[in-house]
Amino acid sequence: MAGFRLHPRRRGPERAAAGRGPGERGFVLIAAIWLLILAGSITAILMLRSLAASTAAADRSEEAERRLALESATETLLADRLFNSQRSRWWQAPTEGGITIGGRPIRLRMTSESGRIDVNNADTGLIDTALRGLGVGKGDRDRIVQRLVALRTLKKGIGSAADLDSLIGGAATPQGVCLADELTFVSGLAEPRPDQMSAALSRALGGRGGARGDGAAAPVEGGAALRIEASEPGGARSISIVRLVGLADRPVEVSAWALPASCPPRMGT
């Protein structure tokens, strides 16, 4: 018919999608799969980070609980000795025993610093004799003694556990001998008390002054510094050096608190 024209029909969305070629549909499918993989990877990373943060927080909490349990056991020992005096199970040294803190069994060992060689006050000849008796070689002995002589010339001394570790660090000793167990920087004595010496130090000094070194407990002189080792079956351990001075406003004087343990535990020895 004159004036009548047919117009092509527009394709709807369904027809347009159906009209796509196989290559185009494959690309869309691959892109969707990669988006799913990316989203899954991001989710997995976030979950792993969250898990790591939770684990680290739990570890920190456990570490804090262990540290507080060790410190609480040490404070319990000191309070018992302070308030119960001669009736306390911790009145003499060396002695050891157990205390339970918050369900955690803590093993404690208390010794007197008076039974150790004071590197600031003992004669360097005595220090050399002790080191030789403990099995320290001449080179290490000379290094330690010369360092002490130099410090004394400058009117200085060993003032901390870190200083003591620096002084004796690297010195070779026989198996089972730990110098940090036999030396101190706080006793103030020129010679260790014979009744407080360890068996190893007594042998090293040849029984000097009638030292027995048999490990028998004996009363500790008033104001003596005490070394308290606290350990937990799981392996956590700390060492504190304190003295009970008996003053109303300052009953306890702390020389060192919660030291890292450089020697293996001597519990039961």
C-alpha cells in the first residue's frame, strides 16, 4: 500500500542477551568467577587476621597471668616471713616449697645472698680463687678480675643483674655450674657466710671459714638480701632479690624484681 512502511522491531533485553556471542558470554562468566574468588580471598584474609589477633591476645593474657602468679607467690612468701617471723616456713635458708595462686601451683626456692661472692666487696684474689674452683679457665678469670679492678679504680661497681651478666657472660664453665648462682652484687660482705654457701661454692673455696655447703637450712641474719626463685610447671620462671628491713613505712627493700633467669632451676637440689 502506498505510504505504508514496515519498521524493524526493537529487541528487548532478553533478545539482546540471547544475541550475544559465545565469546562474550564466556568473558562475563570468567569475570564473575574471579570476582567470587577475590571476595573469598579477602574474607579469608580478614578471618585469618582476626584469628591471629585473637590468638595473640590470648597469649598475652596467659603470659600476664603467669607473671602475676609468680609475683603473687613471691609476695606471699615475703608476707609470711614478715608477719610470722620464726614461725614461718620461710624463716631459714636455703628452703623451698610450693604455693598455689589462682589454681596455679608455684614452686619457690629462697636462698641468702650472704652465701654468695659479692663482686663489689670481695677481694679480687678471693674472687679468682672461687672462679678457679668453679672451673673457669684462666683467660675468663683474668678478664673478669681485670674488669672489676678497672671499675674499682673508677670507684664504680656492678649495680644490676644486667651488669653482672655482662661481667660473667661468655665465661665457659663445667656442665652444671652457673656463675650467676654463686655471685651477687648486693650482699655487701667481703666474704660469703659459711653457713649459707652452696655446696659448689664451698668446694670451690676449699671449705674456707668452716663452710659446710651441705645445703642445711640456717637462720638468715637480719636485713640480709634474699634471692627468691619462683617457677611454674609450664616453664615460666622469675627471680627476685629483696630484703626485709622491718621499717613500718618500708618493710621490704627491692634490689631486683622479676629478673630473667640465666641459670637452670635448682629446685629439689
